[in-house]
Amino acid sequence: MRLFDLHCDTIYECAVGGHGIAKNNLQLDLKRGLKYDKWGQVFAVWMPDSLRGDEAWRQCEKMLQYFHKEAQENSQQMLVVNSADDLETAMNTDRCAAILAVEGGSALAGRIETLDLMSSLKVKIITLTWNGSNELGHGCMSDCKDGLTDFGKQAVTEMEKRNIIPDVSHLNNAGFWDVMQYSSGVVIASHSVSAKIFSHKRNLDEEQFAAIQKRGGLVGLTLCGAQLGQQTFDCIERHLDHYLSLNGENTVAFGCDFDGTDLPPGWGGIEVLQKIYEYFQSKNYDEALLDRIFFGNCYDFFVRL
């Protein structure tokens, strides 16, 4: 099977734990991921809500530089994607197509010019908030009902000019709709399941899913138990089926949140997606549909970079 996953926190765990990306005891590494026929992976630099201002940017930059060093040292196994040509090259040479993201707009340190620094380091996606509030807006766990700040509205507009995609996972409801108002390009929710299936502040309602879908964006199914309701293959299927009932066959993907969420014993890490794929096969899902969900929707999206 082919795999393209929209979200993992492995950069942070590797950097703080002194692990390498080639092989480790975390939930994701190159050795396991490259067992798939083709593999694309969005690697996010997670920003703790305890960091703000210059301290936040310094940590983000340090981790981005760390990842580029790892990519250089493992250049036969991984390529950091900065263009459609890079994506094609990675796939055609059986390397991991690594796409860089930042999970938390606090990394901007309240300065628009930081976007240029991120762009120079090949960042393609910014998750605007984590769970709390930052200079751009308010996370869904902050209990704040306000939308994006003035800086957040400006940042979303400037991100679009730089071809950096806004990620609305973790953002509160008012902030979500401000993103839709102050941007006109694609939007993703990298790791968000359905609020209709299980009510959780981090999950998407029908209108939000439809808005992302209309823009040609992506919604990644997370493996986070708190969002799924039950951390079982059957429950993942219920969320998937609901998105498919909303004509989401070209929108839904996986954004597992590896190394950002606990997984049940026996699931391991990235290797569990082979088991999930086989579970869906046993339920007689169409093979072409499964390939779209596990790979094709993300590939088609990012090849338009």
C-alpha cells in the first residue's frame, strides 16, 4: 500500500529526546515508514503553549534546522519537499517525501517577517494555534470565544501570498470562520475527526468540513483516542464513513498525530496503518477509494504546491 500522512510530532520528540529520524523507539521513523510502497509525511514542529515571543521562534528555528540536518544525513532515504518537482523526485526514488509544518503560530513571535524565515526553511503549513491562545488567535481548548486577532488576520493573508497553507486543527470555531473570511486559498485540518460522530472541541462540524471541502482542502483522520471517542479500528471507520457520506472521498485523508498522541498497546506506530488498511479491505471498501484516502488525496493536493 501507499501512504501519505498529514501530521506527526516526531521532530519534537526526536530533538528533545536525542533520537534520530532513521531508526528510533518512537512511533515513527524512516525504517518503518519506508516499508510502504510510497510514503509522504508531513512533519510538524510542535510549539508548546508555554513558549511565546522570541523564545518560541528560537525553539522553532532550532528544530527546523535539526530536521534539515537529519534530512541531509539521511538524504538517500528522505527529501524535504519544497515544490511539486521535489515531491515527484522523492516518490520516483523511493524516498520519504517530507513536508514541513509548524504546529502553533506562536512561532511567528508576533512578526509577519518571520514567515519569510519559515519559507526559507521550506515550511509549507502552519497550524495557527495549539490548544491555547497565541498572537494569532485562540485554540479550541482556551475557552475564549473570540476569533483571530488583527495580527492573525494579517498573518493568514500573508501566508497565502507565500504559499503557506493554514491548518485549522486546534483552532476555535470563531477563528476557523475568520480564516475562511481572510483567506481565499486552500485550508486543511491536518488531524481532525467528526464532531457528529463524537463531540469534542477539536473535532469538525458539518459546516466546517463542507467549507474545507469547497476550497479543495484536506481533512486528516487522527488516531487520538480523545477525539475518536473509542480508539478502535471500528471507530475510525465510523468517522471515515461519515465524511464519505458528506461526499468527502476527495477530501479525507489520514493525519494520525504520531508521537503526539498515545496509542493502544499492540498498535505500535506508523506500521499500524497497514493493519487499518487491511481492516478496511476486509470490509470490502473499494481499493481505489482506499488508495485515495491513504495516499492519493494528499499526493494530488501537494503536487499542486
